[in-house]
Amino acid sequence: MDGDLSRTVGWFTNLHPVRLDPGPVRTDELLTGSAALGQVVKQLKEQLREIPDNGIGYGLLRYLNPQTGEELAGYPAPEIGFNYLGRFPGGSEEHDFAVADDLPVPSGRDPRMPLPHAVEVNASTEDSADGPRLTATWTWATSLVDRSRVADLADCWAAALRALVRHVADPNAGGHTPSDLSLDTLTQDEIDELEAELGLE
């Protein structure tokens, strides 16, 4: 990237649409944290890794290329936006700074400005004395989505996260996926069979 960024404050990010397909699964089965959830995680991991350059070129194709821009404009806009801001150290003697939670909250965006998505989730992880703590802020267009529907979605999301926690606590959880290996001809089923035979699960 050209340009002098020495006076830049903050970080760069990219915004791109993603359609994830978990396959034919039952939600109630996934929320138990079963092995089926592990297979879905592997499948979604591979789908995300197939996105070229983590989606960084989408903006160029959508807004600066007249040919691809016209085609991409024809697709429906994503209704949910998700932004993971990263992991931050909490306040302690080990760090030169701490999170300030006693400052006035800014008023936010102009209420006349439309939201990019009907529902937006901004999440971050903060290290604390009790371990990492995930926080999510939900924002939505009240003219399009009822608060009760957003609350239901947030509850389902939290239940899915709890199921993931239970799943990763299982000593048999984990394993490799095709993109982890240099032999890209192996399928997920073949990798799972090899790991089972070698006792690598």
C-alpha cells in the first residue's frame, strides 16, 4: 500500500459479504456441543479460507471496477453486519494503559444516517483477571426489526457460543481440515479417517 500512514490513528479493516453454508444440520443438535458442531466448524472454516485475500479486494471490485461493480450491485445487500474488533489487554499493572469505563458515551451516528445493515454486531474480547471476556454490542434499525427479534437472535448467538465452549472442552474435539495440509487433494472425510487411524483425534 502506498502512502504515508505514520500519522494514522486506529486500524484498517475491510468489509465484504459472506454467505456461510453449515449444511443439512439440526439446530438443536448443534446447541448440545456435539461432534456435529465440530464438523460444522470445520466446514465453515474452509469456506472462510476460500475467500481470496480475506475479502480485501471486494471494495475495489464493487465500487471501482465498472464491469464487476454493476454485476455485484445486482445482488441483495447483506442484512446482518458482524465486526470482530480483536482482543485487548485489560487494566493491570502489566500494561501501560487500561480500559476507561467512566467516560461519557458519545452520541454515536447521526440518527438520520441509515445503518449499513438491518442488524449489526460489534464484538471484542478483553483480558481480565478472570480470563478473556467477550462483549458484543447489537445495533439495529428499529423501523425494520423489532427489539424482541434482535433479543431472540442474540440469545441464539449466545447459546451457540456456549455450545462451542462445551465442544472445545471435549478432548476429542478439533482436528485438521484440508487447508491445514499441503496435500490439498485430501477431503475432510479422508482426513478424519486418517486421524482416527493414527489416534490423532
